[in-house]
Amino acid sequence: IVPWLLIFMIPTITMRSFSEEYKSGTFELLKTLPIRPALLVWGKYMGALLVVLCLLLPTLLYGVAIESLSAVGGIDMGATAGSYLGLFLLAAVFVAVGICVSSCTNNTVVAFIGAAFVCYLLFAGFEAVSKLSFLEGKLGYFIEVLGIKFHYKSISRGVIRMDDLIYFMVLIAGCLHFTKQNIMKR
């Protein structure tokens, strides 16, 4: 259920990243400072990601409590570590999407709705389209591979593959690059 919560929680954290700067006029002040646009984008991204990470860290107590309270065996630490890595990567992509959408508008509500919609489409949209009856077979599989949920499910099972990690890194880099290009236009 956590990915569905992140779809709405992360856009509320990122919606003011750039849209509030545009609306209040402080973006012009940022443009006059000797800060490269890439550093500005990375600073906003890392700040929002740190806030999300602070929200995820307390949930580690559940794993520790279950492990220490179990009489025999405990929990599967590999799958648990994979789940947390998957959640972190999912949150990192959602933060990049939220910052990217926030850089496109000066309205914070539009930034929230747009980021939540894009995060939803990236997470569940490709899988839903791949299940359509006329896309059965290989084409449906290739469409499903384009979505985040396919790669997230793989990592959350404890199977960490290089192609899944590359997929998340490419999505993050693409969103941050688009954000940098967008703020350079302003």
C-alpha cells in the first residue's frame, strides 16, 4: 500500500519547489545568484528526497520489532532490504517527477495534481494498458516493462537486477534534465 500513499504524499512535498518560486517572484532572485541551474535543480531534488527519506526511516522500526519479537526464524532480511531499496528508488523517481512538474507551472495546486497524475500513470498506467485484450502477448509485455510497477515488483521481492536500477536512474536523470531545461528557459 505504500506506493499508493507515496503517489499522493510526495507531490504534496514537491509541489512548491519551483511553482512557489515563480509565483512569489523569488525565482528572479535565484537567477541573479551565481548558481548553475543544474545545482539549483539538484539542491531542490536532494532536499525533497531527504524529507521523504526522513518519512521512510521510522518504518524500519517495524522490521526491527518483528525480527526481535519472533520466536524462530524472523523475517526474510533479503526481501525486506529489497523492499526498502525499491521504496527508496520509487520515492526518488516520484520526487524527480514532482520537481519536474512543479517547474512547469506557477500554481501549486496544478503542480500537485499534475505530479500525482504523472506518478500514477508511471506506476500503474503502463500495466493497465498492457492488460488490454488487443495487446496480449509480446507487445503487452513490452508495454508493461516501460512502467515503474514492473521494475518495483522485481526489486521488492529481493531480486536486485542491474536493468531495474538503470531504469530508475534513467527516469530520475531524465526528469531532472527536463527540469533544468525548463528553468533555463525561464
